[in-house]
Amino acid sequence: MLTESYWPADLSEPVLENAVGGVLRDAVEAVPDRVALVAGVPALPDRRRWTYADLLDEAESPARALLERFEPGEHLAVWAPNLPEWVILEFAAGLAGLTLVTVNPAYKPTELAYVLEQSGAAGILFVPKFRSPMASYLEEVRPQLPNLREVVLFTEWDTFVRSGSSNGRLPEVGPDDIAQIQYTSGTTGFPKGARLHHRGLTNNARFFAQRIGIGGDDVFVNPMPLFYTAGSGLGVLGCVQARATNVPVLAFEPALVLELIESERSTAFSGVPTMLIAMLEHPDFERRDLSTIRVAVSGGSPVPADLFRRVEQRMGARFSIVFGTTECSPLLTQVRPNDDPKIGPGRWSGRCRKLRCASATPSRERWSLSAPSASSAQGDIWSWPGTTTCPRPPSRSSTTKAGTTRRSRIDGRARVSPDRRQGQGHDHPRGREHLPPRDRGRALCPSLGG
């Protein structure tokens, strides 16, 4: 049986010494008047727009406000859906040298307390309510969080921004500094905080944007949550480096995503398989003009071949499937939209116990562990014990994900083995967590669940 597989890094593109704030400044220097950000909200009057120059200006002011409250290197949590202010805060924290701790807005009090305490968050920006009483949850757990000294509501954003000095000096932020702590799925227990540096996040997003072929004339509609690397990493930082327009969707609703694709003349969009299925089966699908779409991106769980074909046939778009882990910032492999679909996925026979790969953009280590974990970068070699990913033979440059070791984890409220969870993919309840609450309890397309 194959016990180890090694795949070297692709060195055809350079790894740039970038930081989150730096890539925004580069974009402003190149295309200051191009539209950078559109609020992907349902109400047209609230669908605000920012040019790249606007975005930098609006990020520098809250960066100075943050520095009135925090020291560079401190941890700041963000707990909200995909607000445009979330994106602005991401750049503000990057400019201020703070580490952003991304928090799932669906968390209940116990989960919220765990992430805020374990990350050592010194502050939090959040919305008072989104599908749950979030302000009440925070009030409930705050006595357990002695390090949490600053609490700011997004509903008071303007007041917060004005609290900073108008001419305060912003610090130098390096590519090795930690930009974000994102919490993984917790396959072997509680979620682990992956420390993602600026270099990893910015380069991984740049590679992603290059591979799907977006540029200055493109509009990317992205319903992926910003608390995931697919949202705040690939979507936000990929668009900035491609000089494209980013439309983060407030929260996934298939009708809203379809309307945004039509009204914004979107050329690319992304979503986990359950999102794509919901869009294809929605009554609005046939009446929306989706002819501008060139590329659809999916991953996060197995992408059925039938779904791949349906998207390409009904939308006229080419497909890019991505795979990675949070610790990779996040992508490890990605299918090019112009790859030949007739070439099957291919895999070596048997399974391998460990994947070793030279990665340009791994995380530094997991947060608050007593020793560096398997997610630490050791030279240019990285490994994850327990991942059974089988590469193609050396003549092929892609991989096929086969599953994980048989250790169970707490998934929501139930104990679920990783093989069962990942094998079910989009048919598993956690695979539907991005959907509107009314759709989470039903199988979206049983015929695709093989």
C-alpha cells in the first residue's frame, strides 16, 4: 500500500512578498477609479459601490480607529454576515497590523465563547442580530472572556470610524505577520485556529484569480462566507490583485445570487455544490440572463460529475474545481477552466496515509497549541497526518481527494466520522449550512448524492 506521496510546488509563478494592505495600495495606484466593491444586498438603494480609491480611503480611517484601541499584533474578532464593512475591516486590520479572527455568524454561545477565548481576542466587531440574537449571545458569554476589552457594533460603524486620528501613522506590516486566524472544521475534536500570514493569503488568492482567468473587466459574485478563506481570501484578495469587481453576497439566497449575476453582468461566481444545486433548481433560473458568466468555481465538498455537466450546459460556463485546507490559505490544487473534461480524475490504486507537498503559502502554525502541529511549515515541506489524498501519476498535475482517517469528530450537535461526513458531501446537513434556513432540512437533489 502506498504510504506517502510527494508533489513538489509549482514554481512557474513567483511568490510575492505582499501584505493585505499592500495589495490594495497597489490596486489603487494602478486603477484608482475602477469599481472594486459592490454590496451584494437585496435592496437596490443599499447596493453601494466603492472604487479602489474609495476602498483604500475607507479602510485607512478605521485602521487608525483600531490603533486607538489596539496594539499591532493583537487579535480582533469579526462576527457578521457578508457586509461590505466586513471587507473594509479586513483591509483596515491589515493596514493596522492586527490579526483578524473570523467568526461564523451561525455560532451559538458555547461555540462563540470557545473561539473568542481560545484565540485571545482583545476586541470584536459584530452585528446585534442575524438569524439569531447575537448581541444576547455575546452578553451571555462575555463574563467568561477576561481578554475581551473592546466591543463595537457594526450598526455604530460611522461613529467608530470617526474615533480615529485623522493623521495617525499606520505601522509597517510584513508578509510574515499573521493576517488572520481562521478556525478549521475540527475533524478530530474542537476547531483549531490556523494562523494565516499575509504572504500566504495574498499569493494563494492571486494564483486562484490567475487560474480562473479574471481581470480588470470581470465581476466576481461570491456568496461564500467571508469568515472562510474562500470568501475573505480567494474572493476579496483575489479580486483586488486581478483588479476585478468583487460582489460579496450578504448571505446565500439563490434568487439573490441569480439577480446579482444578471444585474451586475457577472462573469464569474463561486459556491459550494449545494449552492449551485439550489440555483439550478430555483424558479428564477430560467428567467434570468446569465449569459455573461464565463467561469463557475466550486469545492468545499465533492463536486458530482452530473452537477459539473449541468452547470456547464445550462449556464454556458466553464468549471473550476478547487481543493485545499484552511491551513493552505486555502488552495492546494485547482482545475483550470480550460482543462479537458474528457480526461478522467485518475488516481493511483490504493490509498496513501500522508500527503507531503512543497507549499508556497502554508499557515505558520495552529494557534494556542503547546507545540507546532501538523499544519506548521517545516522548511518547504508540509504534511497532514490522516489525509488520504491520492495524486495522479507524476505526468499529471492534479489530485483526487479520497477521504480521511476514521476518527470521529463533534459536528454541530452529533458525532460524525470524517469518512461519512465527507463522503456524503453536499447531502450532509453541514454541507447545507450556507443555505437559507428553510432549505437546510431537505435533500436538494437526491439523484446527485451518489
